[in-house]
Amino acid sequence: MPVPDALIPDALVPGPPPAGASRGQAGPHPLDNAVRAALLGPHAHLAERQGRVLRYPADVSPFIALPDRSDESVWRDVATLLGPGAVAVVTGVRATPPPDWEVLMNGGGVQLVDEGVAAAPDAEAVSLGYADVPEMLDLVARTQPGPFLPRTVTLGSYLGIRRGGRLVAMAGERLHPPGWTEISAVCTDPEHRGEGLATRLVHAVAAGIRARGETPFLHAAASNTNAIRLYESLGFRLRRETGFLAVRVPGTPAG
């Protein structure tokens, strides 16, 4: 996601949504705890569960879903579900891990939603699937948009642009709370930056999301002001401040 994929939190305490963002809802907004809403909804077929904690398979996404408020029993469930030495990535909820858990990353983020994105298909964009994963992983390694794993492609549609047969830009779908789809893994080969490829792919991915009757959203690191300005120029607006937390479960992995 752009930069949403960056692991980041202290700011894990969600800020209040802007005026009108969640008003009129009978309950919590699906984007308030987007990972949990996705794993209890459209991504339920991918969910692995222990008690009140859910996760994606380890080769799909590092995100886990916690309840809106966590206590010691929740962190015990995390440890059981992930195992010793595993890394848990949390976003969107208040989360204070036990003192013996190592905090690997903790920083602020923002959540932006579509409010006038010029969504449109792109004639040069091609669908990417399992056969393209090695190239996708190579592009991610060179551009560092955030976590992209061998089966991340199962989370939704991914589009790419090739030049001379080589994948030089891509974008796709990640979290999928009911009625919403996150645009993520937006990246461009350094040799092709400045050509507008990322913008075109965001528009194309947004068009596919809109065609399903859903609304695009995305995340960015609060420190990545360039990305935030770009997304706002494309028609996204700030919904709220959030954060990303990465912690390591105590213990040594088996084997």
C-alpha cells in the first residue's frame, strides 16, 4: 500500500474519525478494526482462529486481528496461535503487549478513503496471478512497499504493467472489510518512476473495486507525507489516524 504495508504504532490508539466518517452507523465502522472485519467477513475462508484472535495464514499476510479491547487472555491466544518467536502485526485497535514481548516496530499511520478518485481501467494493465508471484516478489524486494508474501496474491486482484516483458509496476487489493477494499502493494521499479504508472494502477484497481459496488481505501505511514499528498491529489481523503504495531512472541521457535 502503498506505505500502509509498512509495519508501524504507539499511535495504535485510533484517533476520532473526521466529521461524518462513522456517524449514523448502528455499530462500529468496518474500517475501525479493518483486519478483524475482513477476517470475519469476506476473508473468513482464510482465517485461522484461537479464542478471540484471528490471523491470516503466515504466507499470506502478517496481520492478526484482535478484539477492540485486549487483555492478558488475548495475548495468550496470540502466543498460542502464532507460536514462540513469531511476529505479530496489529493495526487499528488499542493494543499494549505484555512487558516481556519485544516491540519491533511502533509508529503512526493514516487511513484514507475514496472521495472522488478518478477510477478507470487501464489498457496496459495486466492481471497478475500465481505464475507472476516470483516477479512480484522481486519487484517488492527492490521497492519495499511493505509485506508481500508468496500467497498475498490470494487476498484480491493484482494488476501490473510490463515493459519489454518485465514487470515494472504493480498494485492490488489487501484488506477486505464488508463494503470496502484496501489498495495495497503499490510500487514502481526505480527506473520507471516519474512515468505515472502508480497513479494509473491505483485508478485501475479502484475501478475494479467500484465495479463490485465497494469503496476503495488505503493506509500510509504518517511520516510518508509524499505518499499522503499523492493519494489526496488522486481523490482520497483522511478518515482517521491509526498505527501499526509489530511485536515478537516470547520464546524460541521450535526446530
